[in-house]
Amino acid sequence: MQKFTLAVGGALLALAQTACSDTPTPTSPTRGARSAVARADARTSDHVVSIHDACDGPTFMAQGVDCSRTSGVMFSQFIAELQARGSVGAWHFAPTNLMLQPGQSFSALNRGGEVHTFTEVAHFGGGIVPILNQLSGNPTPAPECLALSPDDFIPPGGSSDSDTPDEAGTELYQCCIHPWMRAMVTVKKG
Ligand SMILES: [Cu+2]
């Protein structure tokens, strides 16, 4: 257990450093401004996919994992559930199946306490944290998750850019940190 927790903390720490390396100064005012813009984006979209987690701030922060919530699922419980089930229920997108009329827009809003991504992939796969890939049974990263830019990381309270798919069909979205967090967005035929 101790090995797992250290590995996850280290991986996410490395991830945070990588994610910030391209941005000049990721100070909290900048992040706050971006979140405000992002929330406005979510408000004006026709549909919103909510990003949920239940991280317990104190025990996650102790492992080097950023979490803005004050209580919830303790880090040890998170790892135990992931080991037992390959997923952690409170970490999910809602809805998991979104139906759009042609021309409608949508965005994803982070209502949790951790950073997440809402990344379109051709096929569901693993993300960028090897230990979470392993414990969730997604050993091979989705290629799209290996080509993320700093803007793809959605902080608590932030949202993805509003998107209006221009073709009927189904798109797949996943979190590139917690690869069991998945959603399908289907645009009906006009
Ligand atoms: Cu996530």
C-alpha cells in the first residue's frame, strides 16, 4: 500500500510540474481568472457534463495530490476501491451519455476538488499516471492523452472550452488522469 501511495503522489507531482512547465507563471490569480472565464463558458453552453470527484483534501495533499475539498474519500480508501473494482465511483462524468441536437454546444465543468481532463479520444485507453492506468486495467495510454497541452488540465471550478460538433455521430471523452472517467457525446442526425 505504501508503495502505491508514494507512486501515485510522485506521479501526480511530476505531472503537475510538467503541466506547468510551458506556462510563464501559474500563479493563483491567473488560475482564478481562467476559471471565471471557464465557468462563463459552461453557463453559455447548451449542455454541461459535470466532472465529479470526492477527494479528501488532507489525505490527498499528504500524498502530494492537489485537492481543494476539505473532506471526502480518504486517499487510502481511493486506492483500495481502485484496487478492488478498477474504478472509483465518486470520480465520474455525469451524464456518461450526452445526446445533442445538431448545432448544440456542450462543455465540461469541474465540480470536484482535483484537476481533471475532458479529452476526446478515438478509443478509450489509459492516461498519464502509470499507477492509475495499472490499477484501473488500462495499461496502454490513449495517444491523445500523451499529447496534452497545459490548457487541457481543468482545475476545480474550471471548465473545458465550449464545443459544437459539426457532424452527427458519437465522440468519446475520458479523463487522462483517471482513465475510468468516461463519457460519450452523441449528436443526432439533423
Ligand atoms: Cu480525472
